[in-house]
Amino acid sequence: MELYTYYRSTSSYRVRIALALKGLAYQSLPVNLLQGEQRGAGYVAVNPQGRVPALRTDGGDLLVQSPAIIEYLEEVYPQPALLPATAEARAKVRGVAAIIGCDIHPLHNVSVLNRLRQAGQDEGQVNQWISHWISQGLAAVEQLVGDHGYCFGDQPGLADVYLIPQLYAAERFNVDLDSFPRILRVAALAAGHPAFAKAHPAQQPDSPAQ
């Protein structure tokens, strides 16, 4: 498999975690978002939306959007499972993932932030926008996750795949996380898990840390 990715992309980070948790090998194909490579003809020919991630499967199919990619991985490579056994439990996990993927992340996507700047917002106002929406969303997540282990149990799953990249973004934007003890517990567990370590932005080939 081939993963078109950017080391700091929250959506790409999710897919990298899912791949690592399932022990799947892939080739990383970095797309430099800061240099605008995602808008170049070469990458738009791969993904017409001009966004990362995109996954080329072993069969040659091109998949876009992290929820669809992760769902594909879960269906084709079901073990270890990212979703629990019952319909109710799966719905709870998907609900937390949706809060992060649909209600938090889009509001601090780089394209949205650039639009705010173009509309005349200064960096202080942009940072207030980011902090407000991330904090509001994480406050809901804090109430929905379990009181021990990862988000929903002793093994990492889909909710954790979404949460950890969102926390990385929160830290980048200096969002105060001290009022979210359950979330911080999950973060501490993930920090010691080899799959999360492998997927971390600092470990990617396009990271300045490499």
C-alpha cells in the first residue's frame, strides 16, 4: 500500500495510527502542504480534492478521506479490531470519532484558518477561534469516554485513532488540556504504545525532526 501523507496532517495521522495498530506495511509518499504540493497537477491527478491522506491499496484502488480509508482497513484487515463487538458499543465509539472528525477538526483545518486570515482576522483572533472550538469539542469527548484505559476499554480503538491526532493539534495551538483528565489519561497510555509512537508526526520521513 501507498499512503499520500503530510507529517503534521491530523487526518493523515489517523490513518497512520490505524495502519500501525493493524501491523500493516505501507510506503509513505509525503505531500508538502506548506509548499502547496497538494494543489499541483501531479497530486490533483491522484486526489482531485487536493487533500491528504489518500491511500493506494495493494489492488491499485485509490481511496480518499480518512474515515473511508479507516473503514476500508477495518473491513479488509479486521484484526486487531478497531471497533467493539456490539452495535451499541460501536455507535458510542463512532460518536466520539464523529465529534472529533466532523465538529472539531474541520474548524481548525488549514484552509479554514487561511480563510479567516484573508477575512482580516489577526493571529490572536485566529488562535482564539482555534482554542474555542477545540476546547468545546474536547469537553464533550471528556464526558463520553470511559473512566479507565483507553477511550473505550483496555485496548486502543477507533476513538483513540481520532483523539490522539486531535490532541497533537491542540498542543500545537497551545490549547489548555488540564481540565480533561480522562483525555490526558488516554494520551498517557497512547504515548507508551508502539503503534502510536510509530505513527507520530516526529517519526515521519517528511518531519523536520528526521
